[in-house]
Amino acid sequence: MIIHKHLDDNFEYDGSQINPNWGFKRFKIKGSSIITWIGSMNIKNENLKDYEDVGLDIKSNEIINCVVEHFDIQPGNLRTAYIRQRLLVMILSEELTKQGVKTLREGDDIYIHTSKKSKLTVSIATASLNSIKIHLGINLTDDGSPDDVDVVGLYQLKDKEGNSYFNQGNVVEFIDKFVNHYINELQDIELDVSKTSVF
């Protein structure tokens, strides 16, 4: 069972939330969980997990933060963490396509082609002795993003008639949709495992 909790609080993702058991320590959530909220992002150097990101600014003024923690594998397996991260990103891309948004996925990043190729997401996966963790950030605007990266947010995406796909009134519903899609996908895998004969 995976618990999804969406927070109304607006606070900054600084990278410390990727540490193990954050959901339990902060919100007393036991077991596997997905915690989402809308806030800013400014990852401190001491919290970076990807060696390639050292020295880079990873920040945004308004972003959907999605922190996933799974406890079904001990010790946490980094390869499984990255596979599930890719699954989460692919599902997000699929749900955006259903909304009419054309996306381009490259690894664990989603891009949008407007007048240029613009980055929509940031993501990292990691593992500890007792869990695997994923952070997925989805930009809502490009405000506060690094000057050297072309960034686009969900609120900036428009259809051919100039209508916005997303706004404050429907974005939480969209969060629930893609998170539940991910949860259901993993539950379907568990059911397939339980009904399959192995030789």
C-alpha cells in the first residue's frame, strides 16, 4: 500500500526531504508514501545526491514537489530507484499528453517544445539502507530558475487558441491523477507477480 498525501502548506524543497524516513519524521506517515506540495525549490549543496549537479543552481520559485519513498526493498536498491523514477516520469509525460500537451522525454527529464526546447522537470533518485527515494519537481512557472537553463512551467503552456492547460484551479487534480496512475501501475505489477508461475 502506498499513501499519497498532498500538503496545502507552501514551503521550500531544499534537498533534505530526500533523506530516508522524512515522511514519518515530519508527518508520522508509516510505510511507502508519496508526498506532494506546491512550493519553491533551492537545493543546498550539502543535500545534492547527483555528482553532476555539484556547483549548479537548482532552484525555482514555484514548483510541484513530489517526494516518493518505498520500503519494499531492504537495503534500498539504487537501480530499482532509478527504474521507478523513470516510470514516474513516463507516467507524468503520458498524463500530460492526455491533456493535449506534447512532451519530449530524455532520460528522467521532460521537455516542452515551444519556440525552443524548454525543461519542465527536475528529478533525482537515491537509496538508503531501508528505502528508496525519488524527488520529482514540475515547474509551474520559470520564475526563479537558473539563467543558463531554458525552463517552462505548466501555467505557461497554452493550446492553439491561447487557452492555458493548467491553472491554480485544476493543478492539484492533475497531481492526484498522475500520482494515482503511478500507484496503480505498481499495484498492477504486484498483482501480476502474484499470479505468474515461475520455473
